Amino acid sequence: MALLLAKGDRLEDWRGLDEFVAGYRQAAIRTVAARQPEAMGDLLAVIGDELGMVAAQNRQFIEQCDQLSARLTSIDDQEALLTLVAGFYETAYGHFRRFQSPPAFFEAANAFLAALIGMQVRTLRQQDGVELPPLALLALGPAGRFEYTRFCRVQLALVWDGAGTPAEDQLMAEFAEELMAWLRACGIALEEAISPLQPDWRGSLEQWRERLECGVAGNDKGELIELVRLVDQAVLVDEQCLASRFRALCSEQLRQRPAVANLVERCTVLSNGLGMMGGFRLNRGGPYRGRFALLQHALLPLGACVGGLCLHHDLVEDGTPRRLRELVRNGRLDVDLAERALQAWHLFSRHRLTLELTASPGQDCRDILNLDLALLSHDEQEQLRTSLETVADLQRHLHVSFGQQA
């Protein structure tokens, strides 16, 4: 239960970390005492030096990320900004290469994205000479689950506190165009079909309320698929606590049975990566034939199932690890399945980031996240298989849980 007992997602925050370090130290002492007692002092010195070096490297990473975010406010040259953004990615992927910690990477990446977008929103407010209403900008999709990376196409939704008049909508549409053009220039990958450039992904709070009410009441599957994207949302910009009001509105509407049923149905039919006989489902054609589609068969179904469970049980929490802990705390998921799901999330995320280490800027994540199983050891393949079986267990649990309340 080491993962579920964690009070945070970062390795340095785990409650069990001190116990692990103490236990590791005692085990090392016992081993050396039984074999080479005279080497005890040297061993303790080596352990201390190694732990001190690792801690220093981690502190340096945190300081570098803070410095890069702080520098955003003082850069007005496009080339310098591109260099800074590239420097952040180099720092973040370098930390992952050393520590193999997806939570630390995602935390830094989401914080940097929020700092980057927040800085530009403030700049646009100052430059345009037009008073914009209070607004909130939210990331959806993978970034909305706090799993943003360089190769993630960012999905965005815009909400503001206003009357929703045609003139106001035109003003905010122009704001969105400027913001998205600037993000493109910074090299940020965008999912432009799911962005404030599209009328369906921007609006006043009341316009969003009407959109959600009509969408849920109409029970149109296609529209519900789009609206349920709002289950995953990370706040990038929040003015006058508008984001929390928007989250409450989304929760109120999306927890209704038509929306939940739509998400549950889609979650349970997603591929969990294993065939009828337990073999891996590999790509049958195309440039990645014979490889395992990590996004389609692992990351997507796992994140969707956990999000579906939280929506079904009316639990509001951000990110897969936190959602799993919230499900356990509320008695909606047993500890064993939640622990296995969290282990699966860590495994899938490590594979994802490892594949991204050698990818070139500008590549699409769907082209990157194809795993060559021949490069994995037998034990690594079995770990992947076990994690995919956990996804299947989550799908069954979601189906049964929802069916019991039909």
C-alpha cells in the first residue's frame, strides 16, 4: 500500500519514504555486518553521499523550473521565448531520465504550461486596450488529467463572467485567436478543434450552463461525448474564482445519468490491450505494425475508467493518482484494485515518457507512443500484461458498479 498511503504524488512526499530509507539502511547494515563488519563505516558514508547527491539534484531541478517560470515575465522576444520553452523541456526530460518519476515530470510540465499561458493572458489584457471580463482558461484531455508533455496536443476551454452578448462573444473570440496564435509561435502543440477558436468551447458561465443543460437533456450521444471531455479539467488561468464555479456547474450537469451512462458505455468498450487468449493486441498495419499502441490500449482506457468512476460516484478530484485515492477514501474502490491501478498508471506513464525521450519536437504523440515489445525483457512484458489486466478489472468494476444503480 506504499503508493496509496502517499500524501502526494511526488516521491519526496510519500509517507512511506522515511520508513523505506530507514529499512534500506538497516538491511544494508545487517548484510555488511554479517559479511564484512569492518566495512560498515565506509558503507554508511557511501549511502549518505549518494542520498545527498540525489537530493541535491532534485532540489536543483525544482529551482531550475521555478527560475524558468519566473523568467517568462521578463521576456518579450520571440526567439528568446522559444529558447526558454525548449530549455524547460530539456530540463524536465533530463530529470525524468535520471529519476524515472512521471508525477514529478507532470507536475512541473503542468505548472510551466499554466505559467506560460497565464503570462500571455496578462500581456493581452495590457496590450489590447479593451477591458476583458473575468475569465478562466482550462486544459482538457491529457493536460486536464495533469499529464501534459511536450507532445500532448493541448485542448482548451474558455469561460468568462459576462452577459454573453454577441459583442462580448466577438471580443472573446478575438482574444482566443490572439492567444492561440501566440501559443503556436511558442511551439505548443494544440488541438484546435477543441479550443476557444470554436464557439462550442468558449462562452460565458450562463452560456455554458445552457449548453450543458441542453446537451444532457437532449441525450445526443455525439454531443455528450464532447461535453464529457469536461470531466478532465486543469485550471490554467482563474480570475475571481470563476474556475471553481465552472467546475461546480460541470459536476452538477455531468453527474446526471445520461452523461454518466455515455461515459461508462464508452469506457467499457475501449480496448484494454489484451486479446481473448491473453496476448497483446499489436498494430496490424501501417508504419508501426507489430508494435503496441500505448495510448489507445493503456493510457486512454485507464484514465477514462478512473474518471468514469469518479463521475459515477460524484467525486471531484484532479488527476488519476488523486482520483484513485479519493475512490478508496470514499469506499468506492477496494485498496487492492486501486493499488494495482496506481501501479499501472506509473508503468504506462514511464513507458510513455521513455518513448518521448528520443522523439523529435513537433512529432505527434500518436506516432511516438507505439511500444516495441521486443525491446522489453520477459519480466517487463509480464508487468505490462499485469497492468493491462488491471485495466480490464477496472472496466468490469465500472460496468458492475453502474449497473447496480440502474
